[in-house]
Amino acid sequence: MNKKFLLDFRKKGFFIGKLNLIEKVKLDEIKKKIVNILKKKLKKNVNLENFHNIIEGKYLNSIRLEVFNKINKNKFNLEYYNMLSRFIEPIVGSENVIQKKINLSIQLPKDDTSLLPVHSDTWAGDSPFEIVIWLPLVDSKKTQSMFILPRDSRNFINFHKFTFKRNSEIMKKIKKDIQFINIKYGEVLVFSQNLPHGNVVNTEKKTRWSFNARVKSLMSPYSQKNLLDFFEIIELKPATEFGLLYEYPKFK
Amino acid sequence: MNTQNLNKKILRGYISSRDINGAYYPQNIQNLIIRNFAELNNIKFQLSGTEWNIKNSFLMLRSILSEKNDGVIFFSIFQIYENKIFFKKILKEIIEKNKLAVFALENITVSSSKELNKLLKTFKIMNITSSKDYLKNIKKKIFK
């Protein structure tokens, strides 16, 4: 693990890591699987970056859901975790939970129907102890990508002191401090979802495809999203298992 | 505990008319979740039975389990977790009958003692980590 990742995360609340050869081969396989699902469905050759040339916006969500359901069969979440564990474990520990189904986002150029305005997942029932593992399937830059308000920015440091009445006020307030993530295929973005983040209309010429998943330490506090309904245990470590089974003797 | 191998299994739905884990879910919403789950997993779905609105009644569930099917699709695991002793007992009974207990909302299937034990451990962890005082105590110990 590159120490720079840890330093970046401590300072900015996020980092971008580069997949090694083995991780990249796995990612290539996943991408190929998605392309094959789309080829079979649309009966056309598919290039993810230029997907907007072969699909109308109104069909986008049904196609996204079909790919999402097919890719998430057979424990894709564990495959996703194992592929990227090198970037996760130094940040959250090694006894973790991951969301059951990995989200898939598709952002066509000029499409305003799939936007996620600025938010922090903790405001909607996620634990402040979670991180997001965001993995693009194509090179993504500027508005094609997503934005984050870095932890060391003045607006984040003071964020808890602000009062907002509308979502648009949040964006207005933090606009000068947000950072659009320029990331290449074969790289991964790891960030704390305590940081306000979101996306805007993609004004680039390419479609963005990306996965995202939430991971947290098994024994850290949960919020609304809990084990059973949202998270799955990756591996219960022997000491935790023993601790759960332990019963105190009776003393008189 | 996963939802693999549910292909073409004959499962009967099971919904509640009581509160579930402190919340009220209309029966049509419970059915919608179950039907959607069955469709996604290619399950041969049999119409849901509705449990009576009488505390600790599991009469309908017992009837479903005595019918000819491969098991039950519950709307949520908390339909039977309200009574922890019953929860363990009924799941053991389902496993002994070689049937499946499928929980649509949580996307969990139980078909063996190993899976049941894993589930019981998960509930223990939930009891520890979801307590309102858990975060407060951690902060107190770290920042005292």
C-alpha cells in the first residue's frame, strides 16, 4: 500500500489509486462481461464511451437495471471487494462489510435525468464510518466524472456551521472549493461519503460508466443502512466469532 | 446466505398484518416486494398467505410449511424475528424439512444450519453495533 494514499485520505478525505496488472485483468473481464450483456441485448457492437450514439435516454434506466441485475448475480460484491481490497483495508481495517449489490451509474452527455445533486450519504441514512469505492469503466474527466468537496477545504472545515434551506444553496456555497475528479480507466477513487459530492450535466463528449459501493468496518457503528438489509459480512474473523459466542461464568 | 439456486423453486409468499420491526407495511407493498423478488430470481411463485393480526400468531406460516412446496418467501426477516425463540425454532423446522426460507427485503436465503448460525451471529453484531449508546461510548473512551 502506497503511503501516499493514506496521507491523501487523511488530508483530503479521498485518494485515487492505480490498479496493478492482476487487478486490471479482473476489471477488464468485468468490463467485457458488461459489453457482452449489452451486445446481446442491443444486437450491436458496443463501445461504452460512445454508448450515447446507440441509445436513447428514455431506454437508459431499463438497460442500466438489466446490466445491474445480471452483473450482481453470483456475489459480484465479494468479487469487487477482493479485486480492490488493497485500497480498502489500510483505510477501514480488514474485517469489513460491503453493500450487497454494487451500484452502476451511466451518465450520457447532456443527460439531466440521472443527476445526483450535491449530497453526503450520511444525510440519508449511511454511517459516517463508511467509505465509497468508485470505479470508472471508462476514462472520466471534468463534468463526465463526479465532484467532491475536499476535507481540507475551508468550506468543508466550516460545513457543520452552515444552515441551508435549499439544495441549490449548498452548491452555491461550496462551488469554488469543489474538485472534479479526473480519473482513468484502471484507476479507483476511494472517498469518505461524509464529504459533500455529486455530479452535474455531463458536458463532455463521452458517456461515463462507473461502479460504486459502500464499505465499512464490521463493528463500527451503523446508521439506517444495516446488516441484513443493506450490508453483507465479507469475513468474520476468529476473534470476533469467539467473542460473540463467549458467555461469562457465574460467580457468587 | 445468498439467493443463488432459487431458479424454478416453488415458493409460497408470506405477508403480515402486524407491525414489522416497529413499522407498518401495507400488505400490497409487501406483496409487491415479494413478487418482484420472485420474478428477478425466476421463482415459481405461489400466492402469499397472510398472517393473522394477533400477537405471536404464526398459524398461517405453519400451514404454508405443511403444504407441498420448496419453502417460503417472507417479506422480511423481522416478520418472525419479533419472537427470537420462535425464530430459531421455525428456521430449524424449515431446514429439517429440506425447505428454503427466503427473505425478500433482505435478499437472504436460509437452507442449512450453517446459514442459520451465520444469521444468528449477524443479529448479535447488529445488537451490539446498532445500539444508540455504542457510538457515544466509543467517543467517550477515545476522547476522554
